[in-house]
Amino acid sequence: MTSSTETRLRKVRLATERDYQDPHRPQYHFLPPANWMNDPNGLIQWRGRYHLFYQYNPNGAFHASIHWGHAVSEDLVHWRDWPIALAPTPGGPDAEGCWSGCAIDHDGVPTMAYTGVDPQVVCLATSDDDLMTWQKHPLNPVIEGPPDSIRARTGGDFRDPFVWRGDDRWYMVIGSRLVDQGGMILLYQSEDLLHWRYVRPLLIGDAQRTEPFWTGTMWECPNWIDFGAEQALLISMQTPPSELLYVG
């Protein structure tokens, strides 16, 4: 462990001890040990435990240097902090932050698909010790940004991969936008999680429409839920932030 990492973890421990003495700090709903937290992501059940990951800055109560925090529960109510799962790698595709994504079971191997920045790309990480530590894939990034056919129109927004297994292959949806048109969800396919084929826009919004049908200028954090006869796409819209549910 490097001296800078030891210093950072020591600061987190001190902040944790201080914050847990704060009578105004919620004790029921999950909170990070200290400092900044945003998107929860990568929730996965593994060998009888629930693992929750979340966007986390261990260096202060502000959005910067985004890591993946990690907490574990047996009942989804009582949580224990585990070591940080992902941290930016200097000079790597996630040097400016490890942004949102998902966690899946790939033939018995816990695997994360997440957003590296900057620019926004898709990266993978795996664990060989029941999710305690994570190793980033040497082929990262596995997707180097939006498809060439629409890259210029996305404004570089390409984030928050959500992956699931369907039939005999993997599928991925990822949040994006079309400048001056609206939010967009892109669909990809893969046989091995490493080599992805862009299929098409799964859904495109219309930022020109007004309430109550206004759908925002950028779509983030897509989730695909399969109910068998029907499927649902859950997204988060930018400006103003809210959520929409599409069923089809």
C-alpha cells in the first residue's frame, strides 16, 4: 500500500469517527463512512450477501476523484463498510474517475462494467476473492466511446453501462444524448464482454416537447428489467433531474 493511499484511508477513518458522533447523521439509511457520495450502482447478491457499490470521493465532501465505495449486508438494512472497490488509475482510461456502471456474474466470476473518464469509455474489472478486491482488465477500455456514426452529435456523453445476459449473448444499454434533440439510450451486444457490437439507439427522447412529456436533454443510469411478457427501461434525466419508466 502506497503512502498516499495510507494517508487517504487514515483521513477517512478520522472523518468516520467524527461523523458517527454527529446526532444529525442518519443511522438507518445507508451512508458512506464520510465525505462525498452519489449514484449507488453495481448492487449484486453474491454467496448470501448483498454488495452495494456507490460513487465516492474519499478525499472530501465534494464531487471529485470519483471511486467506487463498497458496503455489504445480509439483510439490506444493516451495512458494513468494505475496502474501496475501484480507484482512478493515473494514466489509465479511468484517470479522471471511475463513474457509474453495474456488477454481474460472468460464469462464476464477479465482473464490473463501469465508466472511465475522461473521455467517457467502458471498462471492466473482476474479483477472485469474493468481491473483496478488484482487478482492472488489461484490455480496458472495452468500448472507446460512442459509435463513429453519431460520436460528434453526442457531445462526448457516453456513460453508465448496464449489462445483462439474454439468449446466448450479453447485452448492454448505455446513456447518451443527441445534441439539440434529446436523451438517448444505446444498445450493444457481445459474446464475451470484451468485444462489443453497436446495434442501434434503443430509444431517443425529444427535448423540444413540453410538460408533461418533457424528456430532458441527456439520459443517464439506464436499467433494463425483464418481466418476461414485458420489459422496462428505467432512466434518469438531466435538467431537471428526475426518473422515467418506459414499458414496452
